[in-house]
Amino acid sequence: MRKQSGFMITKAGIIVTGAVIGVLAALLVKLGNPANMGICVACFERDIAGALGLHRASVVQYLRPEIPAFILGSFVAALFAREWKPRTGSAPLARFVLGAFSMIGALVFLGCPWRAWLRLAGGDMNAIFGLLGLFAGVLIGIAFLKRGYSLGRNHPAPAALGFVMPAIALGLIALAVVMPLFGRGADGQAVGPIFRSASGPGSMAAPIAVSLAAGLVIGYLAQRSRFCTVGAVRDLVLFRDPHLMLGLASLFAAALVTNLALGQFKLGFEGQPVAHTDGLWNFGGMTLSGLAFTLAGGCPGRQLFLSGEGDADAGVFVLGMITGAAFAHNFNLASSGAGPSPYGPAATVVGLVVVAVIGLSFREKAV
Amino acid sequence: MSDNNDIVKVDARGLACPEPLMLAKSAMNRAGGKAVEVTVDTETAKGNIVRMAGREKRDVETREEGGLFVVRIGGKKA
């Protein structure tokens, strides 16, 4: 085994990764990111979709640097460890659909699995319903896996393919810094293509350099340690393997302690930041998300890290999530602090049906 | 997948988590006490299988063959 893998793949390695993520997430809130949203892969990809004008919900538009930095941190880690392996061919289109519906579910709950734990670590009790939904989704996914579900094998790909997601990440960072304004609105005023919220969660952000640095560190550590918030639950149930769960527990504990130390902990259901109190659809949204992530092989953070280490199918999943975010806001499916939108529950049910059909119909041919 | 008298072989290349580990585990069950060899193509899958073999108190060895990893899980100790 190569030396650089040594420490990070141990128990101590995954615990360190979780702790670093937990502390950085709470610090990013202190430095300007929205409350209980120091890091949220779904929310930040939704903000990026808005920044690019793919949706026009004016309160959630910001080209969050953490997301491209996750990809680049993982890219660098994989290169150093000689684990960078361009690969593709495991039903990318199905992964795109899974990515889109995972996002629609996440935006009914208002957060991805990372934020579900971070919300709980900030005292938001509504997150409990989301986490129960996440567990339910993972359990359904495991049932499909046990029936032989598989999106099939990937294959080695030309090196150029492995550079695509890191190149997109660099492009996004360039746009975040330059913020070009060469579009024109109906009255000729300068608008976009990079939009930035003047109010709401999209207007709240840590300084770009801090977000970038935090994202690079997390991307690096998570690639080395294989950190995954969905794999944590899946492996515990399927193999009684607590390894990844140790990382997740560490994330939760570190975020909780840091939130308490910084006065960011507020216990209760009502009035929680960027959250609603509808338990049923907090549960339902995350059931859809958890199932989609399980069928795609990992949580949204893990998909970013995999895309950095050359897995182009994971890259397609990420693009599916960004597209799903655009649909979620353009079709008024996403929840707000007031509660689910009138269309969110129906979209969740449609998503569950589509994702279940994928779970039932994809099989790996016997080898 | 191929079995012979001494060893059960599994090809888990190119599969997403948790499939390589599921294949390895089912091969171990099927093999009874015999050794199992699993071929994978990522360090992640290799590490997961090595960890699982350790939990099951089996001897485990890995070797690299043309960019792939072959994880050999020893038979059950008498």
C-alpha cells in the first residue's frame, strides 16, 4: 500500500476528515455563509445554478466557490496518490436522472445529507425528520441492491475525460472571481450571466478566498479518506461496518461543539434558518434524496470527489443535480422557510416513482 | 466469476460502491471455508475489501496486476 493512503484510510483518518468538515462548516457560517449552511452540497449547487441564470430565484444565486474547490481538492489528492483514473460508461444518463431527482428531494427538505447533520448540530430539530427520511431512502436503496440492482460497470477512458470536471471547476472559479456582466435585460440594463443575490441566503457568504481554501482542504481530505454521508448509513446496515459512520459522527460532534462555542446553537423547531416545519415533507424529500444517492453509489459530496478523481459518471450526476436545481426553482417545486411549495409533494412522489423504476429495472449482466 | 476446487474468483472491476464488497461477501459465503480472490480497479474498493476481510478475521493479501488489484482473502482458519 502506498504511504500517502496509509493514515487517511484508517479510523483516525476518517475521524479527522469528519472533524475538519464539522469545524470548517461552523466557521464558514461565522464568516458569512447562511446559518446551519456552512456547507451544503445541494444548496450550494442550487446557488450555482442560480448564479449561472439556469433559474431566476433571486434569493439563491451565488457562484459558491466551495463546490468547484471540492472537485479540485480531490483532483489534486488523487493525482498525488496516483488514484486519478479517468473512467466512464456506467449508465451516465440514469445517473443524470438520479442526480436531478436527488436535488428535487433535497430542495423539498432544504438541504442535502451534509446539511441535515449540520442543521441538527445547530439545534434545528426539523432535521430529525429529514434524517429519518434519509435512513428510509438508504434502506430502500439497500433492498434494491440486494435484489441485484446495478448501473453496470465503468471502463477506463481517455485522460482528457478526467480533466473535464476539474476544468469546469476552474471555469466556475474564474467566473466567481470575474463576475462578468455582458448580458442585457429587457430595458437594456446589464444583467448576468453571473447573478448574485442582493438578499436572502444567496447574499450570505464567507470571503471567496476562505471558501476556496476550505473547499480545497475538504476535497483533499475526503478523497483520501473516502468520506461519504450516505455510505456511512449504508455500510453500517449492509455490512455492520461503522468506518464511514465514525467520520459522520465526528462531523456532527465537531460542528455541534464549534456551534456551541460560537453561540450558533439554537434548539427548537420554529424559526430555524432556511428550514420549514413540515415533518412529513422533510421526511419525504429526504427519502427521495437518500434513495437516489444510494442508487448512485454515494452522497452528493462523494459524487464531487469522485468526479475530481476521474469518474466522469459522477460528473454527470453532479450536472444532473445542478439541472434538477434549475427545475426545482423554475417549476416552483422547492420549499421555502414558509413550507413546501404547492407542487413539491407531487414532485417528490413522481421522483420516488422514477427512481424506484430505475432501482427495479437496472441489473448487471452476470459475468 | 469462476470457481475451481481451491479458490473462488470474482471480477468486481468498474462497479460502484457497495457492489464490489457485496460481491466479495457473497463469494466468501459461497466459498465456505475456501480462499476468495477479488479483482478490483480502485484503491477504494481494495481498501473496503481488505477492511472487511480483517473484520472477519481472515488473512488478506493484495497484489497489483497491470493497474488492477487482486485481493486474496484466505480460507477460514481451522
